Amino acid sequence: MAEPIPSYPFERSRYLGSVARVSPLGVRVNFPFATEVAPSQYAGHRVTRGQVGEFVVIESFGSAIIGRITEIQLPDRDRLSVEPERSDGDEMPNPIGNIRLLGSVDLNSFRSSRGIGEAPRVGDYVYLAHPDFIRHAIISTQGGQRGLVDLGHLSGAPETRLALPPISIFGRHCAVLGSTGGGKSWSMARLVEEVAARKGKVILLDPTGEYHTLKDGVRHVHLGGARDGADDAREFVSFQYFHLSEMDLFAFLQPSPGIQAPKLRDAIQSLKLVHIEPSLLEEGSNILLKEGRPKKAINKAIVTHDRELHTASAFFDICCLVEQVFAECVQPIGEKNHWGNRHQFSFDSCVTLCMRITTHQKSQHLAPIFAPPDYMTDLTKVIDEFLADDRVGVLRVSMRYLAFEHNTRELVVNAIGRYLLAQARATRFQKIPVVVAIDEAHQFLSKSVGDEHNRIFLDAFGVIAKEGRKYGLTCLLATQRPRDIPEDVLSQIGMFVVHRLINERDQGVVINASGVLDGPTASFLPNLRDGEALIVGADSIMPLPIMMDPPACPPKLEENVEATWMRP
């Protein structure tokens, strides 16, 4: 049995009216006191007489039916009775309203349910719901109350706090949604701080650098960028090319499908092979020469090392890639099972590809991938150190300096997600679960990048949403464009923190994905105040409006970034 109800739901002082009409989805109610100007006070709580958005309880046999007022109006015959110049003093208005039914609480077992055991009847009384009763209906009260995540207070009831178990928020992934300026970033920072405070592990991918304010148990690293002198204490990291998949590299280098793609694929395999078995190299050479050479030893090595060649992050020296591509341009058949002489047409066709490879290697913007300076640490090593360090709860990876050219951000973030998923499948996160938090998630999900011949779909975080939970890896996604997040990803989300959303398509996506939010409730989203949100959880019977607590360290763009935006 659940804990007892904290307050009696049918107090006479909270009476609003009675049911006048019943339908499967809602009821129409008489609100005889709805035109009263000033609310009253009872037991320290504000008691109104019926306002749109308020929660109500309907007295039913053995249960309390919970609903929310979605509309109040005056019948046409009474619409002028509230006008001071037209009222004769004897005419009493008779407001009526619609209530959306949300769920019920069994008064014997004290358990809440989304279902309505027995529909309301005409004449049943309707009461303003006590905030503590609403909290009881939404939050599971079984088990201990230690370690709860304090989110904020019920909207309109500052004395009623809302705290949820971490498993309810992060157990099936969490999404923070909202238009710009609605408080999305603050809620994201608040949740990250709460995880860190409970000795959890969060890897925060920060596209804009605004979470640099986080402190206490946070390690800040910058993916890309350049050190500003020897005294620059910032930590710069790289995510090197060999962590990328073959399709990632093809999306960067864009080889043509006829000749360039096969030669590039063979060149990468050859460089990986000589790194594994250096004895294949001829004296004084850094590449695998093929022109006129025998095939047997190389083919045997390929078969022997097949698993290593296809292992994620298998190393090869990209500085030798141009030479190796040209070395692959040979006749496939020569004398006595040897490769033949140079294939001039293939050689000429690969010139443009090799020019692109050289350009990428020399590009300052792409240096964190293709040519990182010595002071940059590999991000995968930083992640390993972070997981082993009990003193650090948050690893913030700032991508402020990472280039937008060549879809660099999208490809690198997708590769990071794929790396984390591989670590999860290797049971690295079973003892200490990891939350990967990604802001501006619409930039990195549900997109394909590359040309028509080398297109790659950014699906790493979608796969994490679908299967990462069983390996101890969960997502915390934040976006202002829910319509750009795949529905199959949103359908895996267990908890939504929905701030102000104005776009109807965004509202529709959340309605379809949540399974709890409906059209009448979503109609409140455009009017939410800054910092106010609807908590929509798979474990709760209805969306709950709350005022989120601000984070201890509110996000803020760094000063020089703000100055750039403010320039005339």
C-alpha cells in the first residue's frame, strides 16, 4: 500500500461546483463562484474559485478523480451580467467550464492510476485540488525517500516541493525541450548538477561553451582551439581521425565512387596492416609498396589480422595516406601472382582525392582531427581518466572552437556517441552508470551529411536511446526544435521537461512521443513563464506544471563570445 494521502481531497472550503454533463474524455461543470474577484485563503493556501489551468478533484465512489480546467465561459444569456454598466444587481452569472479527466486516486489503497475506475455522475461535487494531493498522485511514494532530485515547486504553490527519484528522471533517458528564453539551459544545468551531487557521472557535450560556469567536481576540456600562450591553463583535447569510421572519413574526404573510393579504402587498410605487422614494410619505406610485389604475404596478413583491421579506432598514419593511395594505383594482375605496374588512369583519377587529403591535413580548423598539436590530449584517454576519477562527476566537452566546415561538428559528435556506446557494450558502465548530456541535440540527430555518394546518417545517439539503457548509458537531450528529433528516439524518452513551446509541430511531436501529454494540456505550453515547465514522465499519471529551481551555476556565454554578438 502506498503512503496515506497527505490532505483530505474534499474539503468544503475548496468547493468549486458540481458536474453538469459527462463525456468519455471530460466533464462540464457549473462554477457558481468563478466570477468572484479575490481568491480566499484557507490553512495557509490560496483558494480560488475556478481558473483555467487549475487541478481539481471530483468526489466519486471510493476514489478521487483528478482533472484540469481547460475552459470557463458564461452562457450566452449571462454574458452581459458581469458588465458593471449593464448589471441590475439582481442578475447572477452562471459560469460553466470544461474539465479534462487525467486519472484517479483510490481512497482505500491510496494508489494513483491513469484510468478512471468509475466515471463521474451528474451532480458530483468538484473541489480545488490541494497541491500536496496532486504531488501524491504523481510521485510514487513507495520505498525510501533518500537521494531524491529536488526539481522545484508546483506552479502557484511555492510551499509544495517536487522531488523525484533519479531513476524516474534518467532511468529511461530525459529530454529538456523549450523555445529560446524559456529556461531550457537552466534546467539542463540543474539536472547535470543534481547527477554530480549524487556521485553520478555526466559527460556534457557543450556546443556553445555556455556551461563553462559549472564548478565543483567538473573537468572542463575544449575540443579544438589553440592555446593562448604558455600560461594558458585551459585543457585542449582532440578526437583523432582513427576514431572515425570508414564512412565518417569518406564523408570528410568525399571520394568519387568509381576509382577513388576503392583506392582510399585499400590505402587505409594497407596502412593499418603495416602498423600491425611492420615486417611487411620494405627497408626505408613508410608505406606498403605493391607495384611489382608478390601478393601472397600481404593477402595472408590481411586474413590473419582481419579482426584487428576492423576494430574500432584501429590506428593508421594519415601522414602517409597520400603516398599509399598512389601506391594502390597498380595493375591488379602481374606476373607470377604479383601486382602489375602502375595503372596510370587510376593514378591520375586519384590526384584530386589526394589534394583534398592534403588540404584537410593542413587545415587549421580540422587540426583537432587530422593534425592535433602536442598539447592536445586524445579525448578517449580523457574519458577513461574521467571514469576512473571518483573526485570528478562531470566532464564538460566544449565544442565552441570546433569548426562547422565539412560537417565537422556533426561527424565528431556522432563518432563520440558511437565510442561511448562501444564502451557501454563492453560493460564499462555497469557499476557506475553514465549520463551523456547533449545540448542543441537537433543539430546532431536525424541528419545525414556528406555528398550523394558518401552520405552517412547520424544515428549514434538514436542507438544509445534505444539500447544504451541496458548497458548503463542514458541520454539527457536538450533542444529547442523537438520536430527535428526522430520520433523513434523521442519515444524512448521516459521523462520530458517541457518549457515554453510555441510551434504547433513541436507540440504535436511531444504529444505523440510522451503518451501522457494531450492536446488540451499542450495548449498551455505557449503561455508558460520563464523557468516554468511541464514535467511529463512515464511513471506519472499526468503532466505536472512546476517552477524549476535555478542551477547553482547558471549557464552563460563567455564574455568574448557575447562581445562578438554585440558588435554593431
